Amino acid sequence: MAGSQNTFFAMMSRMKYIERWALMRNSASENISEHSLEVAIIAHALAVIGNTRLGKNYNPEHIAMLGIYHDCTEIITGDMPTPVKYNNELIRMAYKEIEEEAALRIINMLPADMQEYYKCYFGGEEDKEALKLVKAADKLSALVKCIEEEKAGNKEFVCAKASVISSIEGMDCMEAGIFCNEFLGAYGKTLDEL
């Protein structure tokens, strides 16, 4: 059993050790493994919404996989808080370069014959519409976190919630708008209310 030198999947399992929202007090911690699953579920939903309501021709399963891997470079880079990452163009460009290097390092952990198959999940994706849905799902997941923290009485996320809502509204993503109108309200409910 032992002896394999391919470390890709063992590295992916380490997503659970990277905590999100590091600069904020959290009532419940969230790691990138949990976040990535939520992004994948929401991205899949956005693709289905696009197909069923807007006449799009998305591949929901592929988009869900993009969601699963969207933050995995943070295993190497850590989670850089959004206010820092986007503070100025120089920092944003430098971080993008670091993420690209991390993605290459992770891809190289796979056997050579499998690398091409996984490259599309690590920045090789050319489908701008699919990436837009994943970005919208990422923002919606952040909004869900803000709603949960606010529901727990944590005022730390009030400004973050307003910022995320503004960001979602500015994305011009009809699928995200439909998701917000039809599904987002349920996130504020208790288990008994669900």
C-alpha cells in the first residue's frame, strides 16, 4: 500500500487546516474545506438556475468541481484577507502571481498522465461564464457566513455583509439574483423553521 510519491490528494485533504476570516472574531470558525463545499453546492445551483430559468447551457457538475478547487492554492499561500489582497493593484498582482505558482506546484503533485485533466480547475479554465458563477457562489458563501454570524449575535460581520451584498449586486449575475430572491432568506431560519 505505501510507497506512492504522488501527494496531490493528501495535500488537498489539508484544506481543512486553513481557517478563513482570520482578521475577524468568529462565533463559529470556517475552514477552506467547508467553504469550498458550500461554494460548489451554490455554484452548481447557479448553473442549474441558468439552465432552467435563463436558457443557458452550463455544465453544472464541472462548475461544481471548479467550486471545490477554487481556493485550494490557499493550502500553500494561506487565506489572505480580502481587504489586504485587494488593497492596491501591486499587492493584488503579486498575490495573483503567488497563486499561479502555488497552482503549478499543486498540479505537479499529480502523476504526469493525470495533470492535464486537473489543470482546468487551477486557472486553466477559459470559460468566463463558468468562472463568473464560481465567483458569484464564492460571494454568496461569504454572505451566508455573514448571515450566520449576525444570527449568532456577532456584530463583527455587519460591515462585511454590506460589502458582500454590494459586491454581489455589482456582478451583474442574474443567476445570483435569482438565488438571493428564492433561497437566501432561508439561511436566517432556525432548524425548526426549516
